[in-house]
Amino acid sequence: MKKAQPVSKLSPSQGNHSTFLGTENPRWLRVLWALLTRSIPRAELDRIAGCANAPDIIFNLRQCGLQIPCERIVVLDRDFKSCRVGVYHFNESDRRKVKEWLKRREQAA
């Protein structure tokens, strides 16, 4: 018989969480607040989070029950060469989960 895989080891596509349980990590909180306001390119999310690996933060937030889609868009770099950058955003489900968590957090305080 196979052992059940712990939730923390599930990939984002496997983790179909109905709620977001939240975080106290200051980097993650900065990312959540920023994504509630607008879509954000990866490089800018690094600056907002205060780190050099925003995709790792996104990965961890996905493990906590958020989807956080990433759209690849074509832009011109400083040498006017075409390149694709990732832009993260909340879908409606993510937005609802985070707002519900913030409300629960505020009520508990």
C-alpha cells in the first residue's frame, strides 16, 4: 500500500486547497498585498519582496493554496531585443481566498 503524500509535498497543480491559511512571513505578506492591487512582473516582484527569487515565494504561496497564474508577455529589453517576461497576478479565487484570510486575521486580533 502506498503512503499518502503530505500536503506540503504536493505540486501546485495537485494542491486543490479550498482556503488559504495565511502567513506571517514579511516577504510573502508584501507579495500578497502587492498582488491584491495589480499584476506584477517578476523583476518588480523581486524588489517588492526584498529578495532575488520571487518565483520561490510564488511557489511557496501556491503550496499554501493559491494559484497565482503567470502570464508570459513579450517586451523589448534595453537592446531592443524581443524577450518574454513573466507577469504574476491573482485570479478571482486567489483574491477571494486572501481577502477572507485577511478578514479572519483581523477578527482574531
